[in-house]
Amino acid sequence: MKRLIYSIFALAITAALTLTMFGCSSSAVSEDQMNFAKTKVEDFSEWQARSNAEFYDEIYSKANMAALSFNPKMTDEQLADAARYLYAESIMVTDAEGKIIASTIKDKKGKNISDFDELVIFEGILKWVCPRCCKDVKKIEGTDEYEIMTGVQRVDDGGCVILDIKTDEYSKVDGSKLADECGPNVIVAKEKAVISSTMDGVETGKTFKELKISDNDIKADSFILSAGKRSYTCKAAKVGIYTVICGA
């Protein structure tokens, strides 16, 4: 009898050590945890269009302020002061032909925007195709910031005013910080690609295929996900076009 008890005890110890070594959690995702995460994703989904509009309104507002404040008699120092006031990395102003007549970037002054691949998009403003435009927002690697260039028509003469802005506000639009609001060990995905994560070993941009998450896993009551040095007991839920996964 004692031998049987010792054997059972030894098996229990071995199982516990195995779980510790491989980092597998035996706990389950609570309904409260999942419901909280779902609510955050639902709120984000509902207000995303509005947040996107508000973000671009603010960006264009800064460009319009630069256009309103510019006059050809401004010195380089005054233009630099305007850039600092607007929290812009740079300001460029062109004439009706696209020649850069004022710029906080000295080596671009006197040249044409057609000479620079990153500025060609703003030729549409010069041709009256559109009164304003923005380049695609670009994430700055290794930071929480994004870079965006925007241009608007000049108010005093033909030409345009171009601002280069760095900001962390775009995270409210693209959802890159959404998992932080949902809690620890959470993945938020769109079209089977991770847009935000607080789960160790799961990085933004990873696909369900790379993470070995199947359609059956998403539909199951729970599934095991190995990430980094751990294995998580996970539960998934669909929220519109998003998938939220909580792990424990």
C-alpha cells in the first residue's frame, strides 16, 4: 500500500515538474477575462472610423496652420520655429511649379518635389487634382511612433505646403496598442494576422498559420498555443472582422 502511495506521489511530482519545465498553464481563461477583452475590441471596432477621421483632421489642421502662417519673407529661423510649434519634423513650401522655395531641410531648398520619390505624391495638389493629401502612415522601427507626410494648398499663391510629422497617436487608429487595453496574454488579430499582442512570443504581424492556430482552434472551447518559452491554454472569440484570443 505504501509503495502504491509513493508511486502516486512520485507521478504527481513528475507531472508538476513537467508543467513547470514547459511552462504549460493548467488554468482556464475566465469568462470575465474574455468578456472584458471582447468589450475593448468591440469599442475599438465601433469607434475606429471616427478615430481615423479625427486623426487625419488633426494632421490636416497642422498643415493648414503652416499654410496660413507662411509668407515668402519668412526667414529659415522663423520657418524652423513654425515647425517646432506644430511638432513637425520638417516644413517645405513650393511654388506653383513644384520648386521648393522654403524648407527646414536645407538640401531640398531650390529643388523640385518631382526630384524626390517621397514627394511626387504631392504633385496632385499642384495640378489641382486634390486640395490636400497624405502619404501612407509608416511605423518607425523600434519605436512606438509613426511617420506621416501631409500636404495642402498654399493660401497666398499657387503651390503647396508639406509637413513631415512623427506621432504615436496612430496607435489609436491601427489598434497596435489594443491588446494592452485588454489585459495580459491577449492577442488581437485581423484577417488572421496579429495587429496587437501582450502574449510573450507572439509578435505583431505574425499570422495564424505561423502560430499554428487553425480554424478549428478558433471554434473550439479551448486550445493550446505554444509561444516563446510557454504554452497557453487559450480561448478565442470573433468580434466583427477581428479575432480576440485570451490565454492563461
